Amino acid sequence: MNFTKQATLGVQGLQAYQPGKPIEELQREYGLTNIIKLASNENPLPTSPLVQEAIAKCSKNIARYPDGNGFILKQALAEKHSVDKNRITLGNGSNDLLELITRAFVTPTDSVIFSQHAFAVYPIVTQAVSATAIITPAKNWGHDLNAMQAAITKNTKLIFIANPNNPTGTWINKTELKSFLEAVSEKILIVIDQAYFEYATENPDYPNSIKWLKEHQNLIVTRTFSKAYGLAGLRVGYSISNPEIADLLNRVRQPFNLNSIAIAAATAALNDTNYLKKSLELNRAGMQQLTQAFDKMELDYIESMGNFIAVKVGNGAKIYEKLLLQGIITRPIGGIYEMPEYLRVSIGLTSENDAFIKAMQKTVVT
């Protein structure tokens, strides 16, 4: 029996998402013990004390099913963003929401638009439902909104925009993004993926797209707790949209897609403003630390608004392997991202950044 032929056409030609190499895998392969992971855009700080306390308290009741509606987390999010709870959909990470949106609205006869060098999940969820992917050429490594608007066809159902974008760190300002929303028909859903929102908010020209929801009924904003809030291991994301869209997403969402500990942890994380402040300060200092080092090494890089940076190293795959031998895990971004000369490097602790810089000096400069 050929089970591949039994799968849908979209799934037959699909390649699975490739996450960053885990520390444990590098330990097994190379026998290394002192390993630094700067591959997956994780928060390098330990988990918030408030989160740890919430987890400990919640763990006493894990024999019970979680609240399938995530009431306490929705309530906290509604208060934070000044929106009604019926606009919120919870997900097992924001990736879950991207898949739910596509599955709920896109058919094989539809097309989905996203940019070159944009997040790898967009083509995956598009192909999984056998829809047509329209990939517009990037402009200065970022989204070209004029090209995206020009690419719209009568069959276009959905547009993905990452702001800031992963893996390039590029971003779109308020004026340009608002003009795009106003120019696109409200029959087309527009997803603004803001997984790295918190890191970009210091720039006054960076838009908080949630404020536009009442004006644009076709707008869906997705965010995550995996980055600035330090909950990558618990997988908590959410979308905010108009209530009708949220209702449809909740119809296809698994009723227990967030476990009890994840709900409790995310709710506590929202209240820990000190942890968030420390995360952003650490990221700001780490970004400066890396860019100054790249300047001294005369390496080109793409200015980033996230907690990572893409640096041009020549042969990205080769340099990645050489860094692995020194116990440093980064992320090569050839393949689906079409950036073979670059590595994406997450911002780590000061000591981790130092170790990476020293490894780069040995590997790239000499």
C-alpha cells in the first residue's frame, strides 16, 4: 500500500517544517556538553517567577481537563488590548492560528499571497489545503506591499503579512500598512502576524494593528507568548479579529488546544511587566552587541526589529556546520527562505553573544 498516494494532493508534495536543531541532538551527534543555542528566537532569560508560581499551583490539578474556552486567559487578553473576549481565539502557539485561519477559509480553488523570505509556515499551510501560493518578490529583504496588491486575483482569499518579518527582521510602518489595508477589498482576509510585536514597539512608526480591527472587518492579528514572554515551551498564541471570524475559527479549533498549565502561565506572564521590561532591555543590548561586532568584522546584516538578526556569511550552510563544531547553534536560512548566504542568529545572554562572536571571528574572519 502506497499511503502517500492516499493523502491529499497538497500533503503529498509538502515538506515538513524544520525547527532549529535542539541542544540534545547536538550533544548526541558531537559529544559536546557546553552548547549555546541561538537558533530559534527564544527568550534567553529564565521563566518569570510569576509564571513559575502559577505553574506550580496549576500542576496540582492536571488530572482535570483544561478550560476548553480558556476563559481566564481570554479575560486577561481582553483587558490588556481593550477588546471584547468574543474577538479572541487561542492557539497552540501562533502557528496554530495560521493553520486554523487557512483551514477555515481557504479552498483548493483559492490563492494565498505572501512575500518572498517570509515565515516558512505560510507556504506550508497554503499547500496543505491545496491552494495556490502567490509569492511576491521581496523589496530590500522585506514585504513589497505594492507588489502584493498587484498580485491579487479574483481567487485571492487570504494575505499573510509578517510584521516584523521572520527571518529578515524587516518591518512595515503605520502609514504604508494602513494604506494597504484600505486598498484591499474586505472580501480578502489579511493576517498581520505580529509574533515579534513587543520588540518593535519602541519605534513610534511601528503599528499596533489591533487598533485597526473595528475599521477593517477582514483583519486578523496574531501574536504569541513564545518570544518576549518566554513561554516557547508551552506553546501559547492568540488571534484577535472581528467576532464572526473568531467564531468560525473556534468552530475548527480543537477544544483543548491549550493545556491548563499553558493557560495559567500565559495569564501570569501578562501581569509580569518587570519580566517583559527585562526581556526587551536584554534584547536591545544584545542586538547592539552583535551589530557592533559584525561592523568590526565587516559583515553585512539586515537591520532587525525582532529578537534575531540575519548576517551575511557567504556560505550559510558551511558556516553553520563550523559553528556547530564549536557548540554554537544558529539557523541557516537557505532552502525555503532563499537566503543561502545568511545565518539567522537569535539574541542571547551577554555571555552567549560573546561566545558566538568569538566563534564567528575564528570561523569567518580567519
